[in-house]
Amino acid sequence: MCRDYLTQLRERIDEFQDKGVTVYAIAPSNAEFIKKFLEAFGPFPFPILGDPTKEAYTQLGHKTSPKWKLLSQAVVGFIFGKVKNFIPDDERQKKVVLTSMKKADVYIQGGTYVYSEKGKLIWHHVDSSPEDHAKIDTVLQKV
């Protein structure tokens, strides 16, 4: 789960709700981990659902990036100040992040999907890297 992106969604949820949009987040995690994430980083005004087998991620074309690539990007980003709060100061949040790095698939890239009320895909964006999330403004324009 990209906690920064979820935080941005949380902060701007009213803009989605004003347009009649329901937001769901899907994480490549099980219910137990999502519960711990919510206890440390929540609450969120939208449900966070789990896809621990990554079946939906795989069917939607999401890829798992090589571990060495993402770790090197994180180190370079940290050194040059582009990655902030990589490891949170808050002990509860830090524990969740470190557990995620060890046990969860933090290397699978996510995406953003906009569906009509009838379930028709209107627009989507598949992240190519951790910093390649769809911009919230772009998603709002698409809805």
C-alpha cells in the first residue's frame, strides 16, 4: 500500500464524494495486515480491501519490480531528499512499514481505475514505478 497516496486520497475525499464517486483501495495484503495498517495510519474514509494472492493485480497487468531496483531508487531518493518519511518516526507506523518490507509484496506496482456505475472501465493508470501514481487532479478530471 502506498501510504502517501492513500493519505492524499483521504485528504481530498470530499472532492470525490462531491462528484458522487465511491473510492475503494485494494492492497496486495491480507486482512490481518490491513487491520494493523489501519490501526497505525488510519482511519480512512474509504474501505481498504485485500488481494493477498495478487490475483486481481496480476489480471490487471500489474508487475512486481525487481527488489534491487526499488531499494536502489529508495536509497537514491532518500539521499537527494526526494523520498521523505520512508521509515516513519512513529513507532507503531515504523513497525507496520518494516513488517511490510519483510513480509508483504511492497514491490508490486499499483494502479488507479475509474469505473462507471454499471462496471464499465472508463479510465485507468498502471503505475510503472513507486512514484508513478496517477495524479489526484487527473483522476478527478476523468470522473
